[in-house]
Amino acid sequence: MPLKRIYIFLFVLLVEVANLSATGNGVLKGFVFDKQTHVALAEVNVQIVGESGKTQTNRNGMFSIRVARNGIYKMSFSHLGYKTIVQAIATDSLNAEIYLESQSVNLSEVLVNAVKKSSPLNEITVEPSAWATSITNISADQIRKMGATSTLDALKYSMDGLPSTQGRRKKYYYLVRGQNMAADYSINGVSLSTNGAGPMAQWIEAPSMLPATMIESIEVVRSGNSLLLGFSGLNGVVNVKTKTFDKATTEAEASYGTFNSYRVGVLHGGKFQNFNYAFSIYNDKTDGPANRHSYENLWNIYGKIGYKYKKLLELNVENFYTYGTRFVTQAVDYQGLTLPMRQLADIWEYDPMRYNISTVRLKINEAKSASTELQMSYILNRMDLYPDMHLFTVDPVTKKSVVGDSIIRNHMLNEPDTVLTLAAFQAVQPFANNYLRVAAMYASSANYTHGKSKRAIYSLAVLDQHSFGRTDIHAGVKVIREYYNYYVPNQGFGDESRAIQNQSQPVLVNFSTGVSYRRNSRLTYNVVLNSGELPVDNSSLQLYDDGSVGKLKQEQRIGLDLGLQYKPETGANIEFTLFGIRQNNASEYTTRSYYDEDGLIRYYERNINLSTLGLEGSYQSPVFADRWSGFANLSYKQVYQSQSSAYKKYTKQPPFIGNIGVSYAHKGLEINIMGKYVSKYTTDRFLQKEVDIGNYFNWDLTTNYKIAHTCLEAFGSIINMLDSHYCTVSPIYPDFGRQMKIGLRTKF
């Protein structure tokens, strides 16, 4: 295969170039930080493995060791209360950044918890210890190796996750454990309540577009019920943690690739006295594949400022703004099964598209045993939507659809949609090893363009956790109630004369309890039990098997996670999670359509009962031979639908999702190969009948090369190397296929 030979040739060539020897004296230098707080660590022991050269970091976390020759050295970093790590550092590195992770240390058989980040007094929305094996953590280094440019890109290889893109309506969304609803989002623990936005929820994609260059890590809560994050937390939560800079840092990059795509941008952050700040601006433009109506030209602007007054007060304000043009990708016919056929003619355009996300966090440490945090988020979604379409007809003889060249211009929509959230958290330590958290949360959404509604969400959560030496337990409850100020039926698109006004919805109650047992410093067992309820669209109709019609019922859900985490002396990390989910009255769309009282076409839904049993496993390797590292995560689940005391397999979720990655780094060259496999499953979205999708491999290749004696780095990538036109939602929206790019970046 010619393409395969080209890949092999490029790989061998790059390795040989990187093996050119370096001569002369050199210096190994850098900074060591706490991985969670990003505070510089003093008195960290730094030593070259196998050699006598060693030192300690100063009060600014800085280290410097002079060596006899240039090259890459294996270095050990150790500090009481932190995990010892070994990392390869090159003498041509400007200033290496090392991040140490806190850990519990065993002193005279007494476990002393040195993990500052796990204290609710320090991080008020942190999940209890038992959740550790139900959470996926994606670091900035992993994001860089993927070549990700946005949050959604960074989620591509996450455990049991399925990031999806599609042209119709919401372009980006992320599903965990095969659930039918997208995960909630939060930024630095500030919930955005996107899934609590009613009809607008499917249009809120701004969090997935956050620039990857500003992300320090991503925390994916795979299991519900997260009591302190998200609208309900039952569908999983993606918590994006942004970077904070302790010294002046500037990054810039430019790249060009397939479909006449380019990306240019700059980032700068730093610290001035008690203030820290960050700012970035990036422009992404692409023509998209020919005849798919996929042009985009978006500007992403991000700003962050923080203020800290001693240990008493912390204030952080962030703002993310997107402005530009996006064409909604045109659907393609699939075996004549597209439903409705008319959507093949849709060529919607957002021009301009405007997203804005603002978050504010004010943390007050009023006492050693108490802290308060006030939060606010505001999302403004204002887009000039042109719902245009090509002239559409149906051939009277062949009965096939005919999409003409002429364009029908429709009325432009440009009213704003907004989501506002307010929250107050109180954390107290009433006695040793016990933490009690209480949260009052409020969200309101006002939707106009994408369905008319205005509603409020009130919730109250209480979470208590206690440590008994090696064992941690937690229990909590969250109560949610929605209030419709104004809600138009048909998800906001119906007749306003029949709008629901000033009506409270049923109270939703969610529970969570769990136990974590640390057998020793390397082995931990976790158990988490969750239950809760999900809201339902009151205007949706259910189609029963006998042809009769009724209202949808409210979904009830219960879940159990059994987790194991093992950290061998080699520095690897191994996790397994066995999980079960029972969903009563889950909802799904049928292929049967009807005209409602407003004359609009809709699809019947139906309630189904699902039972899921699954196993998740992950492995993160240490660095081998100073060059090689890798990861793998796999998930397998069986989903059964119960009907009249009988069970049958539910095929609309992929049973198996596997991700794997291998990285090679030597003398300034880094090569990363990552792959994703999704097993076969079925779909009937936008189709007349159910068809098979999935069963695809996706392989990506990224390379980075640091140019010696400069602050420049060349990089390139081949995404979807095998040119697989797979789909994740419906075959009328297939992937764009293989995409390549090359670029140059700098950091100083």
C-alpha cells in the first residue's frame, strides 16, 4: 500500500534525523509544581538517574544541574507527600515544567493524607475519594500529544466516551457510557447547566469549543450522580480546568492543512504581585470537503484574571468568546433511507455565530475549618441563523429526491438564547476527618431562536464525607425542581397560545453514597451507588406497541460502580471499574412521524427499560528506555431491554470502545500514534429504518520536533490515517475522512 510505505519512510527518516549526536556542555533546568494547585514546590530532590548529579529546587521551584555533554537525561523528582516520578529532560529544553502529584504516605502504619486537592476546603466541588475510578483525567501533556485544538478533540480517546460531530443542529456533543443525553459541562468547578437549558440544550456547544492551549486538565465524571457539578449529573460531567501561570509565558502557533484549513493564534499568561492573568486569541478557518457546505471561519478569544489576598480570599474571572461564520454541513443520502428526505436540501448558515461564556468564582477561607465559594456563569448564544435550502423535489417516476441548484432563502433568526447560573457552596470540617458541604444552586434559561421558553431550576445539595483511617465514606442528596415561567409546547416551536405559564414541575431527588478503602499506598478499592430522576419534555408523545399514543414518563435511574486502582512500583497506573445501570422509562425516538396541533412534523418517542452491565479498564505506562510510553483504555458493556418480563439485546449503543496510544520521544523528536475502535451498533436517526453503523478504526499520527538552539517546535499530524468515513450518529453525516496539517509553534 503506497500510503503505508510513505508513513514508514517518514517515521524512519525522522528517527534517524533525531539520532544526530549533540556535543558540548549543557544545563538541565526547569521548575517543579504541585500538579493540582500549580504552586511552585521548594526542596524537591532532583537527581540524574544512575549518576551523582543532584540538587534541590529553590523557593521558586527552580532547579539547575550542569552536565558534561548535551543530550537527554533521565531525572528523578521526589518530595515528601508527593509521588516520585522519573522524567526525561533534554539540555536544549528552555525550562522544563515538572508536575508532582500528591499522595498519601504511610508513617508508622498511620495513613497521613497529603493530598491537598482532595480536601473540600481547598477545592469545594471535588468529588469524594470513592469516585476516583469513575473519573477520567486528561492532562495537558496528553492533550498536546493528541494535537487537540479544542475540548472536544481532547475527549477523543477518553474512557468509554464517544465525541461526535454532525451537521444538523448541534455540531459537537459528547456521550459517556452510551447514554442518550450529552454530558454536562463545568469550568473549574463552575457548572454551566447546559443540559438544564431546556430546548436550548442541544444548541449549547460552546464549552466543547474551548481552546486546548488554555486547558490544564479535563476531568470526566463517567458515572452519575455528581451532586455538586452539572444540572443533574446523571449523564456524566466534563469539568475543564484552565491554566494558571506563575511566570510570564508566551506561546504562538501557525498551521496549514487539508481543505485549505489554517490555524493561527497566540497565548500569554503571567503573574503580577497578587494577580495572575492569561489571554489567548486563535483563528480557525476551513473550506471543508467539496460539496458538503462545511465552510468555517471562527475567532476564539479567551481571557482570565485571578486575585489572591493572602490565604483569605481568591477571586477568578474568565471569559470565552467565539465569533465568526459556520455553515451547517449538508447531509448526504444513505441508500435512499433518509427521513425526511427534505433535509438533504438544507444548507443552514450561521453568519455570524456568537458564543460567550463568562464564569466568576469567589472563594473565602473564613476559618481553618470552613470555606465559602460563590459562583456565577453566563452563556450568551446569539447567532444569525439563515435556514436556507436548495430547491427540493421528488421525481414522480423513480420516487427519488432531487436537490436542485437554486436556493430558497428563508427568514433569518437572530434572537438571543441565554443561560444564567448562580451557586453558593459552604464547606465545613465539624470535627477531624469529616467534611460537610451544602450547596444552593439556581439556573435560568431564556430561549428565543431555538424554541421559545423561559424557565428556572432550583436545586439544593448536601454531601458529607468522613475518613476512618484507610476507609473513606460519603453520602449525599440533591433535590431539583424546575419552574416554567413560559414554555411553548413542541420543545418551544409550537403555538404560543398554548404555552405553559407559571407552572412548577415534579421534584427530582438524586442520591449518592460510596466507600473507598486504601489497602496500602498502591492498592485502592471503591464502591459508589447512585440513583436519581431525569426530567421529561411534557409535550412529547409516546407511541405504544399497540399503536396507541400517550405521554412520556419520567426516567428513573440507579447505578453501581465497583472500582479498583493499582499503582505498581514501576510508575504505571492501572484501573478497573465494573458498573451496572438500570434505567426505567428511558426515552428514545421512533421512526414514526406525525403532525402536531401546530401543523409541524414531529417524531414519536417511547419509554423503554434498559439494564446495562459493563467493565472499564485503563493502563497508563511509565517511560520505558527513556523513550517509550503508552496508554490503553477499554470498555465493554451489554445492554438489555426488558419487555413483558423478557429481555432482548439493545443494539443502539456500541458494546466495545477501545483506545490505545504509543509515544516515542528522543533528542527533541516526539512521535505519537493513537487509535480508537468502536464496535458495531445500530441507529435509525434521520432514517426510515434501523441500520448498522460503527465497527470502525480511527488512527491518528502526530509529530513534534524541537529545533535545536531555538525556541521553535515544528509539528504535524495525520488525522484518520485510514481515511475511514465512519459516523457516530447517522450515516447521513459521515466523517470528512483523512486530514493532514503541518505547523510551527514557539514558547518562551
